[in-house]
Amino acid sequence: MFQRNCSSTTSATQSSATDGSATEDALPGPKTDDPPTLGPRILGTYSRGLPGPQVMVTGGVHGNEPAGIVAVQRVLAALAAKDAPLRGSLTGIAGNRAGLAQGARYLARDLNRRWVLDDMVALLSRDPAKDTPEDREQRELLHLFAPLLAAATEPLVFIDLHSTSGDGAPFSCMADVIRNRKIAFSLGVPVVLGLEEVIDGSMLGFLCDLGHIGVAIEGGQHDDPATADNHESAIWIALVAAGCLDAADVPDLADHQRRLREVTRGLPPVIEIRHRHVVHDADEPFTMLPGFANFQPVGDAQVVASDSHGDVRTPEAALMMLPRYQPQGEDGYFLARQVSRFWLALSAGLRRSRIDRLVHWLPGVRRDPTRNDHMVLDRERPRAVDVFHLMGYRHRRDEGSGFVFTRRRPDATGLESMPSALQDLLDAAVAAADEA
Ligand SMILES: [Zn+2]
């Protein structure tokens, strides 16, 4: 959607962070009849060269969600105008530039999927001439992230800004590793756990698996002007929570906190995803009934949508999340339930005490014979799922013999480098480009 020419900042990297400067690119106007021009990948970087966390804010990973781009540009401009004493750096990154240019969630496929090793190796092994628009986006993002990941000695902080097609208050999503909690809980908006359990291959999931910090923020409805305001408030609060700024460096911090508190008043602080309604091609047209919003209670077997087979009913009473009021995407809607503070404290304590290492001694649980970090749960013991969640095991796959659980790396220390199969391909591509 932003009609700016691809500028030289596209090749900028974290290491080229300038002293107290930020570049800013205006957001696009309405769609015109001109062929869409891609905006810059790097929206700007702000750093004073002080040691501290490197914060990467991505916006527009879904191309019909430009609010995050507006928000990070505003923060970058304000930091530069104030010459703010930021520790570390803040970099704004555009996600799906091709989608943004056309105001479409995606052109060929969801860019926030397929961040799994096999898919990425296949992508980088292919002739770039055969790339779909999103293949190209992912290829470029991998090349952007690779040197940052390789150089990182502390966890990088990734904040991925999204918006929703339905109405509803802001919330954050994170993989339930302890290191993600500080930033997610600082925002004062509901925290949604377990989306990664039902969605395979998100960008943040990949980065988080390497030991980095990743929080996604849904700022509100795509076209609501308040969505960019909510995102902006979230970025300021996150910069303080990450340790990049002191509260005193953000004079209007209380206003940002109040804004997010007020738009989420009365909502549960933490919920977990229980169900994802997948829309297959054969189910289209999938149409939500009008009027559903995030966090709205729905009953058991309530008709919430229709598809090619007829009525779509909920499998249980729960809270509606992310109802699909846009033509694209395989996520029809999600159902969630509240998680208690007691549960959160208990799960943190269990994991810190390393009792979680004993999870394979539970009845019905066995270690996967070939994959050490995978646990297999008998299909007859569904209640043990809650215990797995307590221990941070969330990613559930039905592999026939049982449910296979894995989890994000639980410890806050220690980073993994990019898998070598991937790094080798990235290095080879760079070498080939240098030669050309
Ligand atoms: Zn999104």
C-alpha cells in the first residue's frame, strides 16, 4: 500500500545503525491505477550506538495490515526528533511488501507460514525466478535476518505487528516461553497463548525456536485509525520493558499505558487457544455470521458461520477469537478460554525448578525414540494435555500413535545459530550475488 520506491535503505542492516537518526517513509495513499511500487524493506533504524537490546519491529507481514508500519515509523521519527537516549537499537521492517503495495493479505500464500526448516531449505534451493511473490518476500527476510541472528550474543527482540479483520480489542500472542513473558505482560493487553500450537510455521515461531524473544501484537481492526495508535503505544511500552529506554525517557508513557488499559478493560489477562477452525478450499465460500468480535463469548454448538457444507457450529463454549471477515486465509476462527494467574505462576515455578524434565515419567507419556525433545502422549489421556501446557509443551501434532508435543526452548540463555542447512544456502546465495 505504500507507494514509495525501493530506496537504498533496503540494503541497510542492523550494523549500519546510525547515530540518533531515523529514516521515515510515509504510508501510501489510496490505491491508484499506477502499477503498485514496493515500499522499502527497512523502514528505518534508530540507535545512538549504546549497548542494549536489538529490537526488530515488523509490520505488514500480512499486506492488508499497514497499521504496524505507520506505528513504527511514528516511533522512529519521535526517537530521532527527541534524540532519545535509546540503549540498543530499534529497526522497523516491512513484511509483505508486495501484499502491502496491493492492500492484500497475500498474493500467492500466507507469508506468516512455512517458516519451518524443510520448507525454507526447499525455498532457498529453488531457482529464485520461480518464486511466488511471498517466496520472494520470505527469501529476502531470511537474508535480512541471517546476519543479525549470526551476530547476536543476546536474544534479539522481535515484535510483529498485526491487525484483525473483525472488530475487537488489542491483544498479544506469544509462544509460552518464560523469556517472552516480560514484554508481553508489560503491555497490559490480553496475552494469547497457544496460537503456535494450532498454526505451523509462523515467522516468530522460527525466530523464537532459535532462542530469541518474539511477541506478536494484534492492534485492532485493519482499517480502524485507533489500531496504529494502539501499536504505537505497545512499541513504547515494549521499548521500556525490553530495557532500551527508561520510563523517564518516555514522558507520555502513562498515556500509552492508559490507552491500552482502557481499550481492553474487562477482558481476561491471559487466554489460551483451544480450537482452530480450518477453512479448506473445498469449504469456500466460508462466511462468518456478522457481529462477532474478539473475546466474545459463544456457546457450545452455536452456529457462527456457514460454508459450502452448511452451518458451521462451535465445538465448545468458549471465547471467539480472530473471526475471518476477509476473503482470504485458512483460519476461519479460533476459540479460547481464560488462563488463571495461579496457573501462570505455577508453570513458571515448575519450569524454573526443572521439574519439567521429568514429564516423560507421567503415565501415558513417552519420549519420542528418535527425537529427544519430542514427547508422545497416548490418545486415551487427553487430560494430560494440561500438564504438558504447564511445562511449556504446546505444539501438538496428531501422529497416529499419539499426540506429539514439542516446546519452544525454555531457557532464557543460549542462542542457537541458524540451522546449517539453511545458513549454507544463504551463504551460497550471497557468494553467488557477489560474483555476479
Ligand atoms: Zn496478520
